[in-house]
Amino acid sequence: MELFPFILSSILTSGIVATIITQIYETQRNKKNQKHSKNLQVDNFFRDISTVEMFQLLSDWHDLLYRRENEDITADTSTLVHRTFFYGSSETVRRLSLYQNYMYSIDTENNNREEEDIEEFARGAVLMSGIVVSLKKDFSDEEVSVIDLLRIYLPWYDEEEGFRKAVNNQIKLLEYD
């Protein structure tokens, strides 16, 4: 008779423990699924309402990056920053913040310099190209490397070893790979 209550309490305890473990697992799985589902909904929402806006944003950054020296900028940069923050992914916004920080630093530190060195030129090119390739990923889900983008618009890219090395250093430093 004394064995029966022990067996019964063991069965009940193991059942309760198994139920608690199952509930914890199910709760964690549901939270993960809800988060993933929410991310997909947000992504689809922005893609649905902003296809034209994303294309224009990508186009404006592209034009800003590859304009010729004698061409005027058609996009207002503060509006461009605002639109990038609004429509860009978290990675695009991270890259935008690095670019904005760079622009602030060259405005405050280099007012009297007429020539920029190759490292500074490479940093600026990588920062702006990084925004363009990130927006390309946001818009079309296609990945393009910063180096490929620079090769498209800088025909001398492969011939300038110093610039190539500086670009590679900046890509590693900025974690754009």
C-alpha cells in the first residue's frame, strides 16, 4: 500500500514537469513565429506601398554618387536623408549614419584643405556606394558589391592599386563585406 502513493505522486510530478516543459517550448516557438511573421508583414507593407518611392530613392542616391562635377544635384540632400531613413532597411540606415558622420567630419575638420588624400576619397566612395548597394538590396533583394559598383563607374579602378587597397581597407573597416 505504501508503494502506490509513491508511484502515483511520481507519475503526477513527471506529468506536471512534462506539461510545463512543453508549454515553455510552445511559448518560445510561438514568440519566434510571431516575430518572423511581423517582420514579413512590415517588409511586405513597405514593399507594397513604396515601390515607386524606393526606385526614386535608389535613383537619387545613384545620381548623387555618380554625377559629374559640372552637373547639378536634383535631389535635396536633407530630403534624401529623410526618405532613406523612412524607406531603408536597418542596414541602409546604419550606412546612412556612417555617411552622415563622415560628411560632418570633413565639413568641420577639412575646411581649409583643397585636396583630399586617397584614403579619404576611398572612404567617401565606399560610404556612398555602400548606401546605393544597400538600397539596391532593399529594393530588389539583389546583392551587388561595393567594388562592382565602383568598377562600373570608375573605369580606372583596377589600374590604381593604391585606391583599390584603400577601398578594400575601408570595406573591411566599415564591415561592408
